Amino acid sequence: MVRRQYTREFKVEAVRLVRERGVSVAQASRDLGVHENVIRKWMKEFDADPGQAFPGHGTMKPVEAENERLRREVQKLKAERDILKKATAYFCAEHSSAVTRRTTHDVLLHCEAPGDMACSIDLRGARGLAQRVLYLADARSE
């Protein structure tokens, strides 16, 4: 058996037939060839939000679209967080196992760093940041 699909206009007209013209749900379902419960469901959806009722395939209500966007953003942020956790663990292990060759643009944050930066991390290519971090390190040691 094939599932029938109805257009938004058909659903709205079915609801109007029952609401505005006073036709009973049973009579409308016989006339339209749709089960009574389907018409009742359409009436509920239309009553909840007439402007956004029956959005159609591929079209979401604004609230659903926002929820979907936020779900994707949360998933992306979790992936980025996991990558940063793995990178931090990798660089901490790399630094503690062997001394690496440093360039003039490398900055080393030492184990005395506060919070989440409690291990040594190389920040390559951070020219301006390197000077600020070194200045803060010198000021702290005094």
C-alpha cells in the first residue's frame, strides 16, 4: 500500500471545510477520502500555529530549523574540543619525552601556567604573543 501525500493547500481546505462550513469530521473524511483521525490531526496542527502549519518536505518550522542548527553547532564544538584535548595530550607527552628543536618563533608555556595550561605547550608562529608571554613570565619571577 502506498502512503498518500497531501499538499498544504489540501490540508488547509480540509480544516476550513470542518471549521468554517460546519461539515462534520465524519462527513468530510468520507467526502475527501481521508481517515477521520487524519483530519483531526490536521486541525490540531493548524490550531497550534496557522501560519507555520504543514511546512512540507524539506521545509522546517523556524523553531525546528534553529534547533537543528544548534545541534549541528554543538556537534562541531564537541569535535573541536576533543581535537584540542588530544593535541594538548600529544604536545605534553612530546615535550616531556624529548627536547625538541625550537625556532625563534616558538613559545613555551611552562608547567607553572594556571588552569588548563598546566603542562608545556609549544605555540609556533605566535610572534607578538611570544613577547607578551615572556614579558609576563619575567614580571612574575620578580
